[in-house]
Amino acid sequence: MSEMFSNRILNTKKSFIREILKVTQNKEVISFAGGLPNPISFPIEALKTSMNRVVDENGSNAFQYATTEGYLPLREQIATRYKKRFGLEVSPNDILITSGSQQALDLIGKALINKDDHILIEKPGYLGTIQALSLYEPQFHGINLLEDGLDIQSLEAALKAYAPKLLYTVPNFQNPTGLTYSKEKREAICELLKTTSTYLIEDDPYGELRFSGEDLPYIGSRGLEHSILLGSFSKIVTPGMRIGWICTKDSKLMDKLIIAKQASDLHTNFFSQCVISDYLAHNDLDEHIRKIKSLYKEQSSAMVNAIKTYFPGNIQITIPEGGMFLWATLPEGTSSLELFDLASKENVAFVPGEPFYTEELTSRTFRLNYTNSDSETIEEGIKRLAKVIKNR
Ligand code: PMP
């Protein structure tokens, strides 16, 4: 039967996290596995008002087919926000609205990747990107992610050895590690890429969620031509409405991405676009984001403190300055998959490191999400996990 299926789907794995989510639906389980924003951060009342206003003001137009590029007022609002936050000169024509930034990854794959093209990705890297781009059958090369960003020597060597089509990065509060690239690393990566024709993807769903330290400029903002920024309202407004975007000043690439988008789904859900745009016009997004950041700051501190109190001292963790995750490393010779099985029996879940690597390996790392449980639940979950680690 499997000969009926395409090689590209046969060679692409199910999302490990989506599978884990099935297990963690059980109410008894404390789950640090998913990457879910805290639902108390969804501005439900304001969205309800926006939905009604969109219908009242636009009538049937809100339910009609729309342009592939996306709702112009929303693209203008996104461009204005880039200008306000980073002084970036972005035109609405540089922005394509997508069904979440996950679709942006798929469209980039469609527009840029031929089978066996070389592409570079952080090691460990976002598993949704590994999955989305796997469908285009590239050769992945992982570049080690260090505390302050990519390992520059390995990056330089890989750029020379493979002339890759693209380099995929999450420079702010990376998924899965929670790490953030330093200013120096950003500059070094930009300078290196300027000597190549490799596209840089900066996927930035978490950048606005910095709860300590200072915002840093985008890598590509230092005049890098082949530069693609991905953004999303998933973590700052709501993920279920599926509104993200691609921002690039490379107009030739933008043309191709629009063709890919047309072929995929004609355009992003127009009603969702109108509602988000109305929400932005009538509410103070910065004020809303401040509330999310203070919530996540408290939750991340609860997790870091609980780990420091209950975990054995030989487990290393990253200390995030924003975003939704931290990353733990077990001592040599320990498997995080084994730990996952034991932890499931104690009703606590996390994501073992394996799916974040493009090669087969046994990992001793794992990802913990702190945004979807309150501080007491976080402490209880970490206690359970500590018990499993000590007794294994
Ligand atoms: N990129 C990264 C790094 C992510 O962590 C996620 C969400 N887990 C996405 C993209 C997809 O987000 P969206 O909801 O915008 O599709």
C-alpha cells in the first residue's frame, strides 16, 4: 500500500508534540510538553467586540474571497509596528499574510527548495520547521546552537561546504532551547551571510515576549538582501485565528511566495484578518503584551526556582529572558526518552530532545514549557519530575 504514497510524505515524520498532546489531555497529567500560550492571555472580550464590529461595518464583504497578499490595513499595521519597534522601513508590499507562521515555512519550502538542496538549521531546532521543510526533501545540516547563538565557525564551514539555499534561525527565545542570540553573534552572522546568496530566515514568534534584558536588532536589519522575517499573532493575541506573516524586501522572492500561497489556499482566512486588524486599531497591543510578559516572567521564575530547589545539581538548564520554553540537559549516559516514559507514569510530561534534531540520535536533553500552568502546578510538576530523575 505504501507505494501509493509520495516519497516526500513517507520521509516526513508525525509531529512528536502533536502525538504527546493526545497523552497530556488527561487531567491528571501536568504537562510541560505543549507550546501553548496561556489561555488567560487571550483578549476574548475585545475580540468579541471586534468580531461584531467587523460584521456590522463590513457586512457580506467580511465573508467574501479576498486578495492573496492579505488585508491591506493589517499589512499596514504590521509595517507600522516594525517601524515603531525597530525603526525598520517596511512597506505593506513587503508583507504577505499567512495562516500562521507555520504556513510561511511551507511556502518558503515551495518557493525555494528542490529535492536534495542543502539547508542549514539550528541544532537543536524547531521541530515544526524540520517537519514543514522535510516535505521538500532537502539535505538538512544542523549548526550547533551555543548559549549566545549559532556556532560561527561551523556556520562558516557549512556555508562554504554546501552553498545552502537557506539558514533557518529563531534568534529570540528559541524553540526549543529558550536561548537568545547576542548582538555580536547577530552581527557576525549577518556579515558572513552577506558574502553568500543563502537566504536567512528569522522566525520570530516570541520576540515581543521579552521579560528581562533588552530587545536586540534583527540579524537581517543590517542591510542583508536575502533576508526573510516571519511573524505571528499566535503568541501575542491568539493562535487559533491562525494569522502570521512573511516580511521580505526581496520582491522577486515575494512574487514567488504569492504564487505558492495562491496554489495552497488562495488567501488566509479573511474574517480572522479583519478581526485582528480591528482589534489592533481599537486596543493597545503593547499594554496587552505587557500583561502577558509579566505572567510569563512569573511562570518562568516559578519553574527556574523549582528546578533549583528540587532537581539534582548535575542537570543544566537555560535561563530564558522571554518566550515560553527552557531547555534541560541531563548528565552523560542518560536518555531523555527513557525519562519521558518514567515521567508519564508519574503524570508529568515534557518533550524529549530527539525530535528537535535532524539526525537520529539519543538525546539527554528535553524541553520544558512554563506558560500553560500556574506557579503552584509548575512547582508540583517539577517536584514529580525531580522524584523520577532521582529514582531512575
Ligand atoms: N515557529 C516557531 C519557532 C514556533 O515555535 C511556532 C509555534 N510553536 C511556529 C513557528 C508556528 O506558529 P504559528 O502559530 O504562527 O503557525
